[in-house]
Amino acid sequence: MKNIFIQGPIGAAFIAESIQKHSVKQGIGGHSIFLGQVRADQIEGGVVTAIEYTTYEEMALQKMHEIREAIFDKYPLTCMHIYHSLGTVATGDICLFVFTSSKHRKPAIDACTEVVERIKAELPIWGKEITNSDGHQWKTNRDDAL
């Protein structure tokens, strides 16, 4: 099982290198990329300055493996890469990177969208939103945030 977790933010150089590695795969016609960024939401107690992500790693990796297999069964993908931050990620930094590729664009786009939605709904990852007033609250994923 591939480890999807990265300590801290996911850097631009890492994202660029991941994309560049696919230039030699000449059967790919489309990529879809999702980058999740920490927002400076206004919440009770202040403005979010960072999110501290935690997980039960073994459980999350098993679930991600199940999601990955289901997505590959459903869509004709060439490849799929998923990375999620653990630890503290400041506002403005990237915390989720999903990258799907296929012969044609539509399966890559549809698979990427479904993977992101399933990660948000099914993976046991928790985010503690840290505020500028030294407070915090546990982040909740909302369906209305589409």
C-alpha cells in the first residue's frame, strides 16, 4: 500500500516534479489535478491561520487503497496519485494533491472529482483549525461546500 501522507504542506516543486514525470508516458491524453488549499476562514474565535491534520494512518491507508481500487475499476485511468498533508499547514499552503491521468480527458476529470469527494467523506483524517486568537476548533467537511 502506497503511503499518501506528507508531513507539512505539499510544495510546488513536488507537484511540478510529479506532473513532469508523466511527460514520458505518451499514451496519456489528459490529466486532471486538484489542489486543496487551507483557507483563512472566519470562525468563532478568530480567523484560521493553519490546520493541524491528524489521522489513524493504517486505517486511512487501508481505506485509501479501497477507494483507489474502486476508482481504477470504474474509470479507464493510466495512473492516479494522491497526497495529503499531516501536521500543521498554514493558510495559503496546499494540503491535498490529487492527480489522475487517462487516454482521454473526461475519465481523468470524473475520476479526480470522485476521488476528492470520497477522500473528504470517507478518510479518517481530522483537521484542527488554529486561529489567530490562539483558539481552535475541529474542522467539519460540509456537503454544501461544493
